[in-house]
Amino acid sequence: MFLPILTDANGGASRISGVAEIVMDMGIIDRKVANFNKIMFKIAIVLALTLLGVITFAMRKLVIKPIERLSEHTKLVAGGDLTQEVSIGEDDEFGDLAKSFNAMTTELRKSNENLLSSKYYIESILKSMNDALIVISPDGTIRTVNAAVCAVLGYEEAELLNQSINKVIPDEQMPMKELEISGYIVNDEKTYLTKSGREIPISFSASVLQDSNGNIEGCIFVARDITKRKQAEEEKQRQIINLEKADKSIKASLKEKEALLREVHHRVKNNMAVISSLLSLQSRYIDDKKYLDMFNESRGRIKSMALVHDKLYQSDDITRIDVQDYVKSLAENVQLSYCDSDKEVKLNINVDEINLDIDNLVPCGLIINELLTNSFKHAFNEQENPEITVTMTKLDDGNISLSISDNGIGLPEGFDISNPTGLGHKLVKPLIDQIEGTMEVKAGKGAEFRFIFPEKVEITRAD
């Protein structure tokens, strides 16, 4: 290889003053280049490994470690530890991911707390229920029972869970078909089997449990022990049967006593008729009009009482008598006893539909008899169109009003009902007292006696 040799000339210009020959050994150069390349390769490997280490360290610190921490916290959260939170480092993608993870954990914790609160709330309701509640799966396995089930059936909760519902409800009483059709059952009566094997009656309600797609997830049964109610019903039924038997016996006894009582009334009426006939026969031998009138008045009193027994004997109800019929018959009997072709007295009977018992009607009949007898005997001399009116009505307060009046000559001057002279008027006061009534007398044109007494009077009888 030749290289030119330059020298400075005057005036600052360069000129070639000669030529130099350079002779080089290429083998040596090749060896040096090879060594240099080896050194540079080693340096490159060291630099690459160093860079890789740096990158690996950076990746571990910036990516792998956060991912490992996030993975560990995720496993803890998945295991139920919702208190875990990922520490937030740099404000980068991993920081945003940590924030999202922590927010998700917080929401999960709140949701879990709400679920636990709801669970405790529902469990409190189930525990406080008096009714027995059982939840079963679609295959009939018992999933949930409340305390009332254990109390009624005598089982521990663990003895029922995951057992077949047939352990509690006999297979033939299972309502699955009905539930499949209607979806619910309300207040059906079935039986539960206790741990001891005893059957207890229950009031049973059930409904199916469905998911959001309408698929059946199970059934819920609610039952109430109605043993006491059934016992009460059975006892009531026994009482009804006993009462029906007693009623039949009482009715038979009453029918027999009614027949006997009718016979008693019939015989009393007959005996009074005999007494009346004897007085009538005896009166034929009496010439004195005073005593004859006394006999006839006594016969009239006996007839008024006999008529009560006769009406009772004929009545469908032997405890009460139709007053209309009785008063009409009594007044006509008195009228027949004092009939006079020269003095025909018009008899007006105005009686409401009233029924009285014998305790009221006998005194009432005697009062009517006495006052009618007195009017027929003494009220009329030569009056035209003589009339006697008997009125009996039921007042709004439930009391009975009885009025007996005539259009005759009126009461004698100085007449005092509290101090009467005749036997008839003397009898009226104690009779009206007997039926707890009041009496009012009106004098003037004719006479009127008005009585007010209760429809029912309790009479105290001696033993």
C-alpha cells in the first residue's frame, strides 16, 4: 500500500515530496478483528442479560407483584373474607384495577351484610311462627324446617333435614298433583306423623316455589296443629248427640206430662161442672131471691174458672190460652145466665190477639165475670139500647189493658172501690193485686172499670 508524503512549500502550499510504501500483515489484522468481535459479543451478551434482568425486575415490581396481590385477595374474597382490600400503588392501570377491586369488595360486603340481615330476619320470623313450616326440594327432600315443626313432631332439626317428606306426611296424603295443577292449597285437613308414630290432625296450606323462569324449585308447607280443635269438635258432637237423646227423652216426657196435664185440666173442668150442677140443683130448693142470686153468682165464678181449664184442654199450647176466644165465651155465658126477653143487652167484645197463661187468665176471667154480672144485674132499668163493652188490648210497653164499661145508670153515689160493699167488687181488688195490676174507675154516664197489668206474672207457689 503506497501513501503520498506531503511537504509545505513557500507561500503555504503543500506539495508531494515523495511516496511511502506501507506493508501490512493481514493475518495479524484478522486475528485482532476476531478478538475485537469476541469482546464486543461478550459485551453485548452482558448488556442483554443486564437489560433482561432490569426488565424482569421492573416487570415483577410493576406487573407481576400487583397481579399476585390481586390474585391472593381474589382468592380470599372468594373464600368469604370480604374485609380484604388491595393497596393502591401508582396511579396507573393497576391502580385503577385495585380501586375497582376494592369497590367491588365493598359492594359485596354490603350485599352480604344485607343478605345476612335478611337471613336473620327471616329466621327470626320462622322461629317465632306458631305454625309448622317445611320447605322441600322438587324430589321431596326436606330442606328447611322451623322450630314449630320440631316442637309438634318431636324431632330434632338434624333428624329431618335431607330426609324424605314422607317421613312427616304419609305418601297417600302428599298433595303434589294438586299443587302441580293449582299451584297452591289453602286450609286443607291432613295428618302429620310424629316421631313416635302418632298421627296428629293439621290444617294444611302449601304453595310451589318457582324461579324467575317459572321452573319449580320446591314447595313450602305450612301446617297448624288442630288436635285441640278436633277434640273440641268431637266433644261438641258427643254433646249434640247426648242433647239430641236428652231432647228426645224430654220431648217424650213432656208429651206424656202434657197428656197428663190435659187430663188434669179436663178433670178439673168436669169437677167444677159437677160443683156448678150441684149448686144449680140446690138452688131449686131456695125461695129467697137473695140467696138464690148468691148461688147463681157462685156458679158463674165456677164456670169462669172451669172455662179456663176447658180452653186449656182444647188448646194446642197447654201453657197459654187465646184470650179472644175465652173472653167471648165467658161473656156469652154470663149473658145467657141473665138473659131477659124484656131487656136485651148488646154485648161488644173488642179483644186483640193476646195469649195469656193460666196464672193471669183465671184472675182476669174472675174480674170480667164479676163486673159483667154486676152490669147485667144492676146497670140497666129502662134504658134504651143497653150495651156492655169489653175491650182488651196490648199496649206499646207490653202491658195489657182491660176495660169493662156499660151505658147504664152509673155507679151509686158515694161508691168507693177501695171500700166496696158487694162481694163482687170486694173480689176485684185482691184479684187485680194478684196479677200486679192497677185499677181505675170512671163514673158518670154509665160505668167503666179499667185495668192495666203485665202480660206475664211470676207467681210464687208453696212447696
